[in-house]
Amino acid sequence: MAVDIVVKGEVLTARLVGEIDHHTAYYIRKEIDAAIELNMPSLLILDFERVTFMDSSGIGLVMGRYKNISKRCGELHVVGAKPQIYKVMKLSGLERLVKLEMCSQEAKK
Amino acid sequence: MAVDIVVKGEVLTARLVGEIDHHTAYYIRKEIDAAIELNMPSLLILDFERVTFMDSSGIGLVMGRYKNISKRCGELHVVGAKPQIYKVMKLSGLERLVKLEMCSQEAKK
Amino acid sequence: MKSENSFSMTVLSKSSNESFVRSVVSAFALSLDPTVEEISDIKTAVSEAVTNCIVHAYKDTIGKIYINCDIKDNVLTVKIRDRGIGIENIEQAMEPLFTTSDDERAGLGFAVMQSFMDSIRVRSVVGKGTTVTLKKHISVRYATKKQ
Amino acid sequence: MKSENSFSMTVLSKSSNESFVRSVVSAFALSLDPTVEEISDIKTAVSEAVTNCIVHAYKDTIGKIYINCDIKDNVLTVKIRDRGIGIENIEQAMEPLFTTSDDERAGLGFAVMQSFMDSIRVRSVVGKGTTVTLKKHISVRYATKKQ
Ligand SMILES: Nc1ncnc2c1ncn2[C@@H]1O[C@H](COP(=O)(O)OP(=O)(O)O)[C@@H](O)[C@H]1O
Ligand SMILES: Nc1ncnc2c1ncn2[C@@H]1O[C@H](COP(=O)(O)OP(=O)(O)O)[C@@H](O)[C@H]1O
């Protein structure tokens, strides 16, 4: 599991790579929260394009980052979720809180 | 596991694809022996380029085909073995009976 | 039936075993020639059940997780058992968003198991442990004969 | 040590489980961050031991194969046990090219285990079964911290 962080102006993009479960979520969370602390973005983009597996720990991860960025009056977008990932996210009703975009290929379906 | 058989004149090439163990060797053996029966080649080439795993069942497979083709006065070449496959073959002393060629990339090492 | 098979395994409740167990079960299920979606559903549900043993059943300790798996008539059954703290109120525990953990758990583990598998059965005795039994039918597809 | 871990599993002596067990053990060994060659050595040796249970120990029957695996101080230990026919003369059985099978076995299973692992121990009682214990030290490599 890895997180690539890219900052452009007010936008912080965290590209997640690999499998998200309870074991890896802890590390991802720390990385992203440290980057939020440092850069104070107004928009956080979580890019799931290269995530190959996710269970409900990933929902906890997204919700936790939503709370963090909301309390700083920032916004959260989730992009690039593949079908398996999207299926877990939909189950959670996450789309009522967070802007969800599937990965471009899938969105066309 | 799959076997692609190509016949060109007196040469029969069997391209093995996937993992060779006791479970899959049975099927491979039947395919190759049927093709030998049908085409009566003077040279049998076993191409291991796309073999991703092999245990000593693969040695039994090569030895068995060696016996089969020898009794018809034909020859056997083994080509394309990757390092892991080559390691198992070397252990068997197969190279004293059969012409062994590693896959081209590895041979240069 | 040719494809009848089973295995059982015991692992420690270490979080690194979450990925280990789900990959073992999915490797086992491969003999049923499942679709990519079916395999991914199975992996996700198994990951939830195993994570619950680690996070809830054996919170702050290391215990053993027992996995039993079989394939029969194209149905995969996975039983995941712990000897941990148990669940007092199973109905409540299975409600979406219910969680007893403060550690960024979403309370959706059981919801995922329920929606990704065909059936789930939970048995639990407080102080003794919990058994979750998951079943999923894998649809038979045409040609693809496996070697 | 962080990387200490273990698991045990039981599978049926079906030939389709040869690939299943070697992939399970290699998935488990991955936490030691082995090289491609080390993983391939382990897979090959495990495949030999499991195949022997299927081909020799439980010839013409289906029995259970017991696998115990642990990681400690960067050493992977794999114990593979059957309750099959047993081996009369272990020394002879371990000689390269010795085989009691007429089914295109090369008689090199033990030779592979010996040369691909650091150590092998074989215990057997005729009519009771056989236990093969394989060990391999995985060299610690620099950076690559695993998540
Ligand atoms: N194996 C278990 N042992 C003890 N308690 C459990 C177990 N599995 C689930 N629970 C209880 O059920 C609750 C809901 O579980 P779940 O739906 O998976 O959500 P989460 O794991 O996110 O809390 C948990 O918070 C816990 O209180
Ligand atoms: N688990 C076992 N149970 C009974 N006999 C065995 C077992 N493993 C090995 N043997 C005996 O030892 C011989 C040599 O084994 P091995 O070196 O693996 O070669 P092969 O499997 O090709 O015969 C076998 O032919 C068999 O007689």
C-alpha cells in the first residue's frame, strides 16, 4: 500500500495505491492527515484509480477524512473508483456526503 | 494449463502455457503423445517459454516424451526455460540426454 | 461431483493476516470458475469477517481465527470462527452503521457480508466467541473447462 | 519480532490442491519479503511434498494433508504431514531417481526439496504416515518496508 500526495494550490490530491483494509488504512490515514495539516487545502481529492481492493475499512477512511476536511470548511471528492470499490462505497450511502466519481472507463457504461 | 501444438514438416513444436505439476502433467502428456502419434515428427521441440511454474513432475514429463520420441528414432529439444524451470531441469541431469536451451534473455547472462 | 472440495485453516488475529486469509479463500474459490465480480465479493466479505475477529473479538490480544471452507454443488461456504469476547445483541450488531469501536470503523462489516454473499448466519456466545457462516452460489458458465 | 506469524491448514489429497497449497504457502511467505527466486524455491519444494502425499501416501484414496507453517527470525518452516501408507526405507526413498511409482514420476521430489530449501527432515511410520519438515532462511534486504 502506498499514498502519493500531490499539492496544487488549494487542492490536495491523495492517490491511493494497492489494497485498503483495516491493516493498511491506519497508515494511509496518517499520511493524508499529515498532508492536510501541512497544506490546509480547500479541496481534498481521494483518487482510487489504483486501488485494487477495498473493504468497509475504506469507508471509515473516507468518512474520517470527510470529517477532518469539513471541520476546516474544505470539500472532499472521491474519484476513480473501480466497480468493486464503487459497490462498497454505494452501500455506505457515502454519495450523500461526498462527491463520488467512478473511474472514467466505468462511468461511460 | 494449455498446450499449443505446431507442426512444420518433420518438426513438432509443443508450446506449454501455465503451471506444470502432477495435476496438469497428465493432460499435457496426453496432448503431446496424441500429436506425436499423428504426425510422426523426427524432431520434437518442447517450448517452456510461457511456463510459469514447474516441479519435478515436469522432469517426468520431459523424460517420458524423450522415451517416446527416441523409440521412433526422433530427437527432443527443450527451449525457452526460465531460471526457475531451468534450475529444476539441471537438478535432474536432463541435459545429458536432451538438448536444453534457456530462454534467450537468460542465456545472455 | 468433481469439484467438491474443502479445507480448514487456523491463523493468528494479526492484522497482516486480513489480506492473507482473503487471498487464500479466493484462491480456493477459483476452482468454481467465478466471475471477477464474484471473486471480489467473496474477498470483501471474508475480509470483513476476519477483520471483525481481529478488531472486536480479540481487541488488544492475539487469538486464533478458525476458517472452514467448502465447495459443494457450486456453493461456496466459508465459516469464520473466533473464541473472542462474543456479541451480546446480534440483531443490533448487524444493523448498518452500528459499531462499538471508536477507531474509524464504519459499522458496515455485516452490511457488506449480507449484500455481497447469498446468506450469512451469525452465532455468538458472550465470553465464548462468534461464528459467522457465509454462503455464495457461483453461477456455472459455459465452455471454460479448467485444467 | 513483528514478523512472527504462523498458520495451519488441512486439505484433501486431491491433485487440484497441489497448486492451492503452494500458492497459500507462498502468499504467507511474502511477509518475509523474499526474492523471486526464494519464493519460487519454496513453491517448488512445497509442491513436491504435497504431491507425494497425493501420489504415494494416499494412492487411490482421498485422505487429509496437514500443513503447518511458521515464520520466526526470518526462517520459514513448513511441515507437511499425512496419515498415509508411510515410508519403509527413508534413506532409499530420498535417493535421487528412486521412485516406487510407474506413473512418470522422476524420483526427484526429495532431491528438489533438499536442494531448494535449507533443510529437510523426514519422519515416517509404515501404515501411520509421514511428516516432512522444510526450512528456509529468507535473507533480509535493505529498504523495502512493507505495509
Ligand atoms: N467477531 C466478533 N466478535 C465480537 N464482536 C463483534 C464481532 N463481529 C462484529 N462484532 C460487533 O458487531 C459490531 C458491528 O460489526 P460490523 O458491522 O462489522 O461493523 P464494524 O466492524 O465497522 O464495527 C462491531 O462493532 C462489534 O461490536
Ligand atoms: N508422503 C509419502 N508417503 C509415502 N511414500 C512416500 C511419500 N513421499 C515419498 N514417498 C516415497 O519416496 C519415493 C521417492 O519420492 P520422491 O523423491 O518425491 O520421488 P517421486 O515422487 O518422483 O517418486 C516415492 O516414490 C515413494 O515411494
